Amino acid sequence: MRLPLFIFFMAFFLMTSIFGQQDSTTVYYDKAALEIQEITDADLQKYKIDPDFNFEVVTSDPTWWDDFTAWLGNVLLRVFESIFGMEKASGFLSIFLELVPYLLLILLIYLLIKFFLKLNANSLKHTKGSKNLVNLSEEEHIIKNENIQKLINDAVATKNFRLAIRYYYLYVLRLLSEKELIVWELQKTNNDYLKEIELENLKHQFSKITHLYDYIWYGDFAIDESKFQRAEKEFQSLKLNLESNG
């Protein structure tokens, strides 16, 4: 009997405390007269000229590059749509399509640079080839038309011994050609002539003066008068040998 009685009194106490509370919130009403604030154009002007309050979106006309990239993107998009059957590119493919115009531009720049470098290299090669052709043409002219012995004497007189050695070698080539021991041609090398000589004694002498000529002329080796005289003896010996076999 005590437990139900206790519950009854507790419920009665709680209900009494709840209904016994009064609302202490008081609402105050503002009875002051309303003051109307007027905003003039002068008030707005300072905000109009302040860029922080300029929220207008400025759009510019598309450039030719924008038109090109948009066109190329649409073309590639249609290509991928036809291949993969997709309505709209997404993910990696979308990023790839955005990068394609720039990749193509880089490729174009690379090809242009490569083209001009190759063009410049060919131009230099042609210039060098033309210079060598002039030298070879001069060599052909000397062998066929010039008084080589006089050229040798003039070079020795001016102590240009390297040039004298060159003229001596051309003189030997002329004699070998006149004796029909070689067939002189503009594009042939000295080794080609060496292979054409059948007589062993002449082959040996020609090989020796060829080494001297290559060393002095092509090696840009400066020689004095004493060294020239020793080299001259080898050329004179072969020259006399050829003339005596005539």
C-alpha cells in the first residue's frame, strides 16, 4: 500500500509545480515614431565608384585561339562519341580533350624548330660543300691548265713551303695521269690512285709522298726550308722516275 501512495503524491507534486509556474517573459512594444531615411544619388555614388562593390561580370569577345580550341574540342568530342558511344566526355578523357590543343601546339612548335634547324644544317653543309667544290675545281684547273713547275718555283721563292708541297703533289698526279698509270677524276681520293698503280716501285714512292703530303698539307704542319728540302727530294725522285719511264 505504501508504494502506490508514494507514486500518487509524487505525481501530484509534479503537476502542482508545473501548473504553478508563471510565464515571466515580458514583451515591450516600440511606440516611437518611425523616421524615414532617404538615400540620394550622392549616397550611392561612392559605392558606384568603389571597385569592391562592382559585381558586374565583364565578358570579352572570344579570340581566334578560343575559337580554334573550342572547334578542335568539339571535333575530338564527336570522334570519341563515335568510337566509344558516349554522350559527354568525363573524367580523364575530359581532361585529355582540354589538353589536346596545347599538346598539338607544342608538337607544332617542336616540328617547326626541328625543320628550321635541319634547314640551317643543310645550308651550312651546302656552304661547306660549295667551298670544297671550289677547292677541288681549283685543283682540277691546276692539273689540267697551269704551269705547275712555275707555281712550285713561285711558292719556294716566297718561302711558302706548304703550298710548294701541294703543287709538287699535283704535279705528280698530272704525270701519273699522262703516263696512263692512273685515271685522274675529281671525286677520287689519293688512296684510289694508289690502288690503280701497278708498278711496285712507283706504288711505294707514291705511297711515301702521299703520307708526306697528307701530313704537311692536310695536317696544317708548318715546315721550314730544311724540312722542305728533304721532302722535295722524295718528290723529285718520283718525278724523275716517271719522266724517265716516258
